[in-house]
Amino acid sequence: MSQLATELPSPAPASGTSPGRPSLPAFALHLVTLYALAVAQPLFSLLAKNPEFFAARDLGRGAVIGLTLALILLPPLPAVLVGAAARRLGSTRLQQLCDALLVAAPTALLVLYAGRGSTSPLASGPLALATAPLVALAFAWLYQRRAEVRLFVSYLSIAVLAVPAVFLFGVWPLGAPEAPAPVAPGPAAASVPLIPTAPKTIVLIVFDEMSGQSLLDAEHRIDAARFPNLAALAATSSWYRNATAASDATVTAVPAILTGRKPRIAQLATLAYHPDNLFTRLGGRYQVIAREYLTHLCPGDCNGPNEAPPPADTSVSSLRLLAEDLGIVYLHLVVPRPYDQRLPPVGSDWSGFAGTQRYDYPRDFRSFLATLKSGPPTLYVLHTHLPHQPYEYLPSGKSYQLSAPLLRPDPRAYRGQIEMVYRRYLLQLGLVDRLVGELIDQLRSERLFDQSLLIVTADHGPRYVRRSAFAKGGDPADAYTPIYLRGPGDSAAQSE
């Protein structure tokens, strides 16, 4: 630290170091510090609040630690190499110009990021694009001419350790498990009356963002004209119309469904955090065929013998997709308004933001239906993305593309589009009804419909007008999620 703190000009500088300029190790540390504050910290702050990003990629602790180190070390690496090359050339003016540009680059990014939360006219539009470089060049000028500024950056170098440490401890608090405790189906577990009369087949379907309110007609019954299959299912099931979501986030709501416990925000949606769940409880008595979206609670290979596991991406393509997604997320953090509206949206699938990797969700649902076969006792679990946005399907399943943007975080800017977005959601909800009809047909064709325990529900519902009831303690009417429970031999409807 003494070497970094004593950077005042000396009458006889060491060879290769001009008066008043930091040594290469000090300059490299300064660049790492600036990039940690300008690039890594904004990403860490956002990702810590959205663990779906890690769950969608099944990233464990080791992978996230590696990603953390990469975000700290890789962004400044080209700048450090350029700075080292400039020092080898020996031209003082070239070194000074190079150092100024290298310091200005992360400073400009930091100014743009700070401006995103400001209401000042300087923080948006062309003014933001002009202000950030001017502020960055002014800081670079002071950095070269004032030892106090360089000393200040040296003291800021604690961020190189603090930024990743705060992120990692935020994602994995002290005492967080790395590996799950085994939950073997022993006598105690077998004696728990989970199901009064154990059915041969259990089918659990969890839709994503399916609102119970959107299914109702004016008399608060399932709209049979718009959703005939859901209405038919309700006619022979116990329908819990007043059920509400345990959480408005998938990574906490789905574990609550699979464990029967209230969600905890600090927990990731992985088996390590939820070792006692539906899969581990019934895995010893039932063959398990499960497909999870954004969660990983099923131990081992849960595809079962009827379905081969989907082909895994190569490590190279996975890393390329991860880098591409992180780049788009970061652009959303620094690109000033209104230019950010031209960026690909994020958050719909938590991966493949650039559209280079698209999923056919109706086809995935139907491929899961093909696994529903008569055979040994089997637990089938599917968490499907539908009817979550992007809203791009008609009730027939035909996909359409519409360039109009969906709602932004501040819906006041798009008041005129709320009705249009809701109608698009209803169209996609019509596809859900069609798929539920295909589910019933598949169970009937395999003679499982009257012998199975069938549960159809949702993790949470979408919101278009109200804010989060969970965050503000308001009316949770926008969080109603339908639950259909049909046991073996049920024929009469029950509504609660």
C-alpha cells in the first residue's frame, strides 16, 4: 500500500516511469478498481436480486464463484495489456494519452450507470451520451495531474475485494448448504399420510403466471366459452378459486409448492436449499419424470426411462450464451433512455435474451405429455413457462411476432398499451386451455384419468395495474392462482 500511496513526482524517476505517473502494478490495480465499480458492481447488484438468472442455467456455487472472478478480472484485462504495451514503447506523450483514455473508459460507464437513476435531463437522450465522456475525460485529466486523485483511487481499490464478497455472501449467506442432506424414504417418511389412498399415478402441472381472475366470467365462474377445457376440469375437480400464490417470484413460489413450506428469499431454488421436497419424499416409491423451469429440486436424472434427457449444450456454447446475456443485461444498466428501448428485452426466459436461442413451449409441453404412459407408479411433474410473457401465441398454438413493447417497470409510460397487452395475455391463456385439453385426452387414452391424482396450478399470476401485494402489503387480488385437484375416481365438482 505504501507504494500506491507515494506517487508524488520525484526529480529522478525510475527508468520506464515518468514523473507523477503510477507504476504499472499501481495503474493496473486502478483499472481493475474502476472496472469493478463500473461493470462488476452493477451486474452483481442486479443478479443478487434475481437468482432466476443462476437457476435457469443450473449454476452451482463453484460456477458462480468462477463467474464472479471473471467479471472482476476479465473486463480490465485488455486495458491493462494496452497500458503495459504503451509503457514499453517509451513515448511519454503516447503513454499519457493511452493512460487517459484507459481511465476515461470505465469512468464514462460509471457515469452512465449513475445517471440511470437520475431524473436530470443530462441523464437521458443525447445529453447523457455527451456528458459522460466529458466527465470521464475531466477525471482522467485530474488523475494524471493530481496525486491526490490517484491516491483516492488507490484507497478505492478495497472495492476489488469488497464488491465480489458482498455479492457472494448475498447469494449464499453464511451457513448456506452446498450439498443437500439426504432424505431417504425410510419408515418414518413412509408412515406420513401424504396421500390418503396412494394413487398409481400423480401428475402435477405448474403453469407460470396464470391468473385465476383472468379465467372467470361475470358470475365468477370459469368462462366455459373462452376456456372450455379448464371449465370441464373444474366440473370434475376440487377447484380452489381463492388460493393465492406463496410468492410473486417463480424461484420462491415453485419451491413452496414442492416443499409445502413458506418461501425464504435468501434461498436459491435448488436441491441443496430444499432437500425435503416432493421428489425426495416420493422418489423411493414412485418413478419420477419431471421437467423444471428455473428450479432444480429434483435429484439426479428426473427424465425417467420413457424420455431421454434433452441434449446439453457444449461448454463453449453455454459460455458464449452466458457472455451474450450478461452483455445485454449490462447494456440495459448503462444505455440512457430512450435508447434502451431498442435493446432486446430481458427477464422472459432468463436466458437467450438476444433471441439466438428460442424455445417452442407448446412443443415442450406436448413432448412431456408423450411421457404419460401406463406402467409402474410414476410421479409426473412439469413446470411450464406458459402463459408467461412474451405473449406470442394464439389459442391454436400458432406463433405470431409483434414488435410493440410489453410493459416496462413504470406502466404509466404505456397506459394506452395495458389493454392490448392484457388481450394478448388472454390469447396465450387460450393456448393453455387447449394444452389442458390435450393433457386430459392423453390421460384418458392411457386409461389414467380416473386412476390418477391430477393437480393443475400456477406459481403466481401476472400484474398489469396493481403493484406487488407482497411488497407493499396491499390487496393480493392480483395474486390469485387457480388450483385444480382431482383424485382417483372423482366426478363431482367442489369449489372452495
